[in-house]
Amino acid sequence: MPDAAEKIDSSLIRQLHDRGSVREYRADPVPDEMITAVLNAACRAPSSCNQESYSIVVVRDIEARRKIRQACGGGQPQIEQAPVFIAFCADTRRVAHACAKYGQPFDAEHTLEMFLVSSIDTALVGMCASLAAESVGLGTVMIGAIRNDVITASKILGLPPKVYPVFGLCVGWPVEAPPCKPRHPLDIVVHRERYDGTGMEGGVADYDRTLAAHYRSRGMPTVDHSWSQHMIDRFSEPPRPDLRAELKELGFEFR
Ligand SMILES: Cc1cc2nc3c(=O)[nH]c(=O)nc-3n(C[C@H](O)[C@H](O)[C@H](O)COP(=O)(O)O)c2cc1C
């Protein structure tokens, strides 16, 4: 980052620079008031057309968290370890209700746009919840793996049709401050006035090396082209190929 930019400071900018996903939690409880304060603040997030098309399910019950962990594929011990798991769900039911009550057909319901917008609304609230939780010293990690078996996860959460969990959020007290994972160099991400992809190849190569050094400094095995290899491993097969059919079963028709 340019030196001048580093002088621009705020508690939120510092928090963002220091943040990292937390995957190890202490057993200490997280008070309900704290979760309510975090979610109350998170719902201040902007939402498309003010439609607020999301619902949030707070899960504390250990049996339910165990089942959610299994539905996520069985890894992810943090889902059981963190005392709170919050599912952020795209939900247009309140919009549908308002339209139905006043006799307006809700033709947009099954459009890709509506699905996208409700997923975006949900993600913004989830990110705000993560930041709000971190601001009071809690740790969080998002769990996209909740879409590994979205039907089972939705059943555990008791979701009605046409509502799906976009991601979960583990919330608890971190065992240690999380490591700050490096990011792509800003100049291959941020473009001034017009998109300029000329620096991409060199920037990605730089990032591969930076990330490899980061992992090695933490005693974690990696290769020199660390990030690129991770992407290759991740996408050697299409991710969640059944998701479209599963969402259809949950009531999403994608017209
Ligand atoms: C939508 C979303 C889903 C994620 N799903 C998972 C997950 O299932 N399990 C996990 O351990 N981390 C998950 N993460 C966390 C990412 O792995 C993490 O944010 C990324 O590696 C960058 O690391 P950092 O957050 O520590 O900076 C997810 C993050 C996002 C934004």
C-alpha cells in the first residue's frame, strides 16, 4: 500500500488489517446479549431496494451443531468448538408476503436477479456480523461448506421452502489472535478509471511467493506457486455440481 494511504487510519481500517478467520475457539460462553448486539448492528447493512431479503438462524445446541458439521462434510471442527453457529439465509418470504397481502403478483420471485440480490443482501449482513463480532474481541469464520449438503443443512435449521443458507458463521472466543493472510497486491485488484489487466501475471506470481512465505513462516507445507496450486486443487472438479438441483428441491426454480 502507498505510504500516504497507510497514514489514513481508523479503528475499522485497523480491525480489517488485523482480522483473520478463526478456526480454534475457547470453550467460554458467548452471552446472548452480545450476539443480539452483533446481529442488531449487522442488520444495519444496506440491502437492495430495502428488501432485507435474509433470515438469520442462531444455533447454540451442540447436537444441532454436530449435525451441521456432518452436513458440511465432517471436517470443520470449529463448527462444534465455537459455542455459536449463525446461519445467514437468503429469504424473500417477507417480500412475497407483502406482495401477496396487497394483491401484487410476485413475478420476480424465481428470477436469477432475485436469487442474486437476496444472496448479496445476506452476504452483506453476514460480513457486517463478522466485523461487529470481531470488534468486541470475538473470532469468526464463515462456513460456505453449509452448501455441501444444502438440503440436510436446511432441514436441521428448520428452513421453510425458498429459503437457503448462503453461509454459516462460527462465533466464539479465539484461542489466539488469527494470522493475517496476505492478499493479492492491490495494483492487480484495483483499477483506476478503466480496467487494466496488464500487471496480472506478475502480480499473481508475486502473490504466489508471498503466500508461500506466509505458510512456511507458520510451519505449513506449501509449494512456491502456493495460491495458484490451491486454485488448481480447489477447481480440478466443478464445485458442488448438484447445488442447482438441490436448490430446485428447496423451491428455487431459476426461471
Ligand atoms: C463465503 C465464504 C465461505 C467460506 N467457507 C469456509 C469454510 O467452509 N470453512 C473454512 O474454514 N473457511 C471458510 N471461509 C474462510 C476463507 O477460507 C478465508 O476467509 C480465506 O482463506 C481468507 O483467510 P482470512 O479470512 O483468514 O483472511 C469462507 C469464506 C467465505 C467468504
